[in-house]
Amino acid sequence: MNMETVTLASIVMRCSPKMYPTLKKEELESVIVLRDGLAQLEAEDALDIIKYSICEHQKQQLLQ
């Protein structure tokens, strides 16, 4: 197992660069730990991570 810590921006730029301008700075700076590293990340899994991160940031905004 090759764990790797990356930012959401790294995932977005690798898998869906067109989404980059639509995300907020705080979302892009989110730290993500990938169990098998960025090289093994599949596009479908990347989109799930991006969606989850956006939802988490929206929840935090609602709680403030």
C-alpha cells in the first residue's frame, strides 16, 4: 500500500481540469489521503472525492 497525501487541486488537475476554475480556493486546498497514491486513482473515484469534498465544505459553511 502506497499512501500519498495530495491536495484536491492535484486530483482535479489530473482528472478533470475543466472543473478547476469552478472550485473555491478552500476546496482546492483540501488535503486528501489516497490509499494507493495519485497514480492509481481512477477517474470515477476522483469524481467521487471531488463531490464529497465540495459537500463537506458546503456543510461547514452552513454550520458557521
